[in-house]
Amino acid sequence: MPKPAVFDFDNKAKQDARMETARQNHVNLVSCLSSSSEASSQGKRGADERAQESKDILVSSEDGITKIIFNRPAKKNAISFQMCHDIMRALKNASTDNSVITVFTGTGDYYSSGNDLRNLINDAGKIQNAAMSTTLLREFVNCFIDFPKPLVAVVNGPAIGIAVTLLGLFDAVYASDRATFHTPFTHLGQTVEACSSYTFPKIMGSAKAAEMLLFGKKLTAREACAQGLVTEVFPESTFETEVWTRLKTYAKLPTNAMRVSRELIRKHEKEKLHTVNAEECSVAQERGMSEECTNALMNFMSRKAKL
């Protein structure tokens, strides 16, 4: 197209308008392609994240309740590293969804047998991932400390280790009468975790807490209830029906009132709990590399292999 003469203002204005339209079309095309590329990239990241999620943790939300389920019954719902990440992701999502309360329970006979010791010891019987384990543990427990909504445990069967110690951070714990509560840390050469060095003496008194945490005494559901760790015990035959009926009723209560009241109850403890968690994890990392801990874990795995 020939250029307009210097003083041909009318044609020059028309050409400038055409050039501006062409420029804007180019900008829109680039923006569109960029957005499509970004959306595609985000979609791929989302798909990758979903692919990385295990099926050992099931999450659902219904009737105002977010349910997080330990779903590894063949391993007594032992918690792997991947399950820790899945639980943290589930708690993060539940903290901002429309649910009123968040509930943990287990599939099968066990609630959870606690940390999978394969997180800590390899097939050759050597301690592994001590630093990574304790870093993840600290982040994992912090998710429970900071969770803003009511947390409820529906303990359908035996609970061991961290599955027990975390209960001190819950708002209510309902147990079947076939549930038991066991913290065999000393037997494994390990130390206490999940803020239980603080929460358990506060809940049940120092003597009862020491009997459980230091000497590994296993509590029945009714003993745990008598000591304040469990809110209420239900007969196995009616456990599921009674508990879920009650929880659905609780989920209909005014959401904001419940949340604000919980924050008032909990806020003065948060800083203390974070401090305790950091200290427990620091000691756990140091203990995890000790000869005593290594030998205790190896002996346990050896006995387990013979069963």
C-alpha cells in the first residue's frame, strides 16, 4: 500500500487506524496462545498431582463433613510418606471448603497402625531418611495444629503410634469398644511425637501419660475414655450408625459461631504447640541416628519378618 503524502492527513489517519487494528489483533492472538499454553500447563500439573496421589487416603465431602480415610487395610493403615503428603493436601483443601467439620477414620479392622517403619529403615536394616522424616513430620503435625475447623476422629479399631498421639490435637474422639490405643515408642528406641509430650500430660495427668508414653501401656477404648483421651465409646454393633448420625447433626450447627469459638479455645495454645513440635522433631532426628534406635528397629523388623 503506498504511503500517503506528508500532508494527506485523511489517508494518513486511516492507515494509522488500520495499523493499530492489525497490532491489536496480533496482541490478542499472542495473549490467547499464551493463555492456552498456561492453561494447558496448569492442567498438566494438576493431572500430574492427581497421578501422584495415592489411593491409600480417600477424601470425600458430604452433609457438611469432609471425611479423610486411611485406606491401606492390608498394611493396617500404616502411614507412608505419600500418605502424609496426601493428608496435608486434604487438610489444606478442607480448611477452605464449604464443610463444617473434618473427620478422620480408617478402612477395615484398624484405625491406623501409625508410621510405616519402612519410612525409616530399608531392607538391609539400615536407618534411612532420618532428616527428611523429621522435616516431614514437623510439617505434617503443624497442619493439624493450624487447622481452623473442628477435627474429629472416628476410631474404628486399634490405633498405634502417631495415630494415637495426634488425637491430642483433635476436638473430639469417638471410639468403638474394640479400639485400643498404643504408643510403643520406647520399645522402638524412639521418642514421643505430635506434641504428645505436652498434650498427653495435660489431658490425662503426668503419671498416666508417662505410663502410656514411656512404658508403652496399651489402653482399651474405655480406659482411654476414662483418662480423657477419648470423648465417648460406642458398642461396635452400633458404632458407625450412632457416630455418623451425631456428626451430621453437629454439621448443621451455625458454622461461623463454631469456628470462632474453637479459635478462642485454641489460639493461646498454638504458639506453644509449634514450639513443642519443633523440639520433639529435633530430638527425634538426633535419636533416629542413634545405635540404640537402630538396634531396636532392626530387632522389631526381624521379629515381624518371622511372624
